[in-house]
Amino acid sequence: MEAQPRWLDPEQKAAWDSFIRMQETLIGRLSRRVQVDSGLSAADYVVLVSLTERGDGRMRFLDLAKLVEWEKSRMSHQVTRMAKRGLVAREECPDDGRGAFIVATPAGYEAIEEAAPQHVEHVRRLFIDALTPNQLTTLGRLSQRVLDHMEKQPD
């Protein structure tokens, strides 16, 4: 016999619903803005930020997929699209014939350098400016707590 579901009480449901609406609205608006402002998709932006925040602008394919929490197939399709546009390149891994590095190209660096100032301004306007410094600190701590909890849970 299956266990009874642990339904959310009204307060829990309200918190969950608000979080989901906020997250989906925020991500949707930021994604649209980055596309309009720079021509980059949100996925392009995530990959380029992940690569260019590193000193050498390169990551092993599987490490990049894990960092952004994408399946290998999604990352492969994304990298293929970006490589066709000259934003990234694949390089063979010298110590692992099956492995590959994904490298931000000069065009990729240029694209992210042009997109980032506008993106961060939208992040400030839509998210940061809505909270006091104390609220932002609390939200950061709560978010990290949930992330830590999820790490301990099975998928």
C-alpha cells in the first residue's frame, strides 16, 4: 500500500506558488531581454558566462554540462549551435581521446562583453532592487540551504 501524499498546507502552497511564479517570470523576462539586447539566447549566455568567468575560457565538455546542470545531449546540441555561429569551439583533450574542451572564441568573448552590462542592469532592476540588503542576504542563505538539501536527496 502506498503512503498518503503529504499535501501542502495553505501557507506552504502559497509560498511554493509565489516562488514558482517569481522564478518563471524572472527567468522569462531576463531571457527575453538578453535575446532582444544581444541576440544571444539565455542558453548561449549561460554557456558563455560559464566559460569566460574562467581564466582560460575553456572547460571540459562534461564539466560544463555538470556545472549548468544540463544533460549531455542538451549541452551537445547547444555547443553545436554556438560553434556554427563562431561563439565557441571544440578542442580535443590531449590526455583523453574521447574528451573535449569547449572554448570561448574571440567572438564569444565579444558577445558576452557586449551582453553582460545590459543583462546585469536588468537583473538589478527586476530582482536586486526589489529587496533590501538584509532581504537579499536572507534570500541568498535560504537559497543555499535549499541547494544543500537537494544535494542530499535522490533525483
